[in-house]
Amino acid sequence: IAVVSPKGGNGKSTVSASLAVAIARHQSTFLIDLDIHFGDVEYALRFQPAYRLNDAVNRLAANPHAELTPLLTSHPTGVDALCAPNSPIDADRLSTQEVFTVVDNLIAIGRPVILDTASGIGDFSLGALDRATHILLVSGTDVPSVQAGRKLLETMKQLEMSMDRVQLVV
């Protein structure tokens, strides 16, 4: 499930964390923070991760068959989270391909995966949209948020993405 919003401040990370916790009541769930520069999943879940997304990228670079789940931070609710890098400098060293190799490895495990994306329509958000079977478009009721949501939907149509995967969260 990709949680997206073209405009910041609409509650994307709160929705992502809450959704992950709700799903984890039935099945262990992965939550991956793809807002690689300024992710805040760790604050939403109120924990301090020992390892982060850049650590997972580095582990796979060293050994493409490495197990990634030990790098995730376990939350008491059953959510295993992979948080964004600690600094934007570390984030700048990550390529989209490297990050999605990590994401694809976790998707292949077969547990539900929630992808918390950055605001806007960047490469990481588009990669999340491509992989998602469900998309939650988070929007406020203010005019700029609604207009930005409309632009995102139009962009998705132009990219020939399936609109029947999209649900609106206001």
C-alpha cells in the first residue's frame, strides 16, 4: 500500500503508521519510510531505530542475498519499520534503484507492506505507486491540497496508471 500526498502536512505519515498498526493486529506488517530526506515514521511510532534504510541498502550491496528483517525496528504492535536515513546527506547517497531493491526484497517476503512516501511526485513516490496494489491519496480540505491531489491523479492517468487502485483519505 502506497500512501501518497502531493502536498506536505496532510497527515501522510500519521495515516501510514496508523494503517500499519491496524493491519498488524491481524498480520505482521512492514512499514517503510520512503521520505528519504525528512521521513518521520520513527516519530509517528515513537521509537529510535538502530538501523535505517541506508543500512539495508549497504547490506544488500555487500551481499545481495542478505537477510534484511534484522535491520527493521520492531514496534510492540507488530509493525516492523524501516526508517529513513538519519540525515539528508546519507539520503543523497541512495539511488532509487538501490532503495527499491530493498523494498522489493521485503515485498517478496509476503507480508503487507506500507510505503510512506515524500510529498510531491518524485522518483521514490513514483516507484511506490508502480509497486502498490492499493494507493491511499491523503488530502486536506484546503484548496491547495485538493488542487495538488487533482494534479497527482491527472499525472497518474497520463502515466497510464490504474485509477481503480486509488482511495482518497481526507
